[in-house]
Amino acid sequence: MELIEGDRLPGRPAVTPSVLGFALAGCGPGDTAPSLLEPRTDVAVDGNGEVVGAIGWAIRAQDGNGLLLWLHCAKDDQTISQGLVRHMLGRMGRRMVHAFAAPTALSFAGLPVGNRHGTAVALETEGFSRQGGWNYLHCNLDTLRRLPYEVIDITDCTDPYGWYVRLREKNGSPIGRAVVSRPVEGTAVLEWITLAQEADQSGHLLLRQCLAHLADRGIRELAVLLDMPSDRSCDSQDPVGALHRQAGFQQIDQLHPYTRRP
């Protein structure tokens, strides 16, 4: 758990023993039973018997492909990561392997390549290829002012598990909708949002208004995953990313899955 905590990104809740238990069993987010074949966790230890790295992997039932579910090591040490990956590949045999391709009980899909550079290099050294991914953005809501009037309706939803948000004018006219994951320790994920088209390009103000109402309900940190543009040179021109940044989100990292062919 100390290794996992050392890799935790801003906007993600601390991992509890029960969440770690689900991860060890091969469960995904919200699962209560293993959904993969033969989930396994292997650890690397130093000469004193201290755990310095851990890797979780399994076999996917429908196609027999291997899955590297999660990997954490001390100080993002490339040598430890590479040793764990090589060990896993040796146990899996000759098959297609996908790394960080699906969300787990511990994290989103995708390796944070900026914060986990050593692990990224280890994967590529062992023959994995980086795939398209997501920009991970984070917003701290503690600084937002409380709004003087209520222009939001929040109801529970189950797919995904969280809150369905309706943003409206004081006269009741709808101006936006969103889904937010149920908060854990004051942190939540903005699953999706759609806002009314504004002639004065004030969409980011509507988003900021929505964030202020979420802050009133105890959410202190909000994260969002945005698909990366296919042309990465146009990333700075992405209007969806620009809207979130104007509303106060900061980019933390890029999350990428990896694939290795046999």
C-alpha cells in the first residue's frame, strides 16, 4: 500500500485495505467478484525482505490475452519494473499482452507516463507499444465561492455509480447536464458533461458554476479524463480541453495503455 500511495495522482482517493483486496482478486471498479481468469499478484523484495515492487496480472477469458493490470515499485525504479514485467511475460507464455488497458479497483486505465517514466521505459524495453490515451486533468474546488442561489438538481444514478447533475437557469431553463462519480473522501470524477451552446462562448463559466455547486456538496477535488486528439500536435487547440482549463482544471499527466504482440 505504501508503493501504491507513492504513485497516487492528485484527485485520486487513498487506497484502503478493502480496495486493495478487490484489486488482488482481479476485480474492476464496482465489482464484488473476480472477473478475470487466474488473477495473480507477484512481488519483488530486496536483500532485507522488504517489498520494493508489485505487479498484478491475469488472463482474459474471452480471448486468452494476457493483462498487466497494475504495477508499482519503489521510486518508479526502471530496473525493478523491468524485472517484474519480464517475470510476468515468462509466466504468461506466448500470447498477446495488454498493459494498463482497463480500469482496476486501484486506478483508471492507462499508465501515467509523465509521473511513471521508469515504468514506461521498462514496458517499451520489453517490447510493449504505447497506444492512444487520455489527458488527466484535476481541479481543486476548495477555492470556489459559494453561489448565492440554487440552480442545480442532483439525483443518484447507477450507470455509472454516482450523481446525475442538471444545471438550470433561475427560471428553470436547462443549461447543462453532467454525471459525477460518487465522492470518496471528497474526491470525485467528472464522467461527462454537456452544456448549452452559448453565443458569447461562456461555456467555461457554466462549467465553473457547476463546479461551485459540487463544492457546496462537499467535493474538494474533481478529476476528468479527456480523449487525446488523434493529431497530438493539435492538442493545444482541443476545444474540450480548452474549456476545462478555462474553468480551472490543470493537466496532471497523460494516461496510455500498452500492447505487446507475441
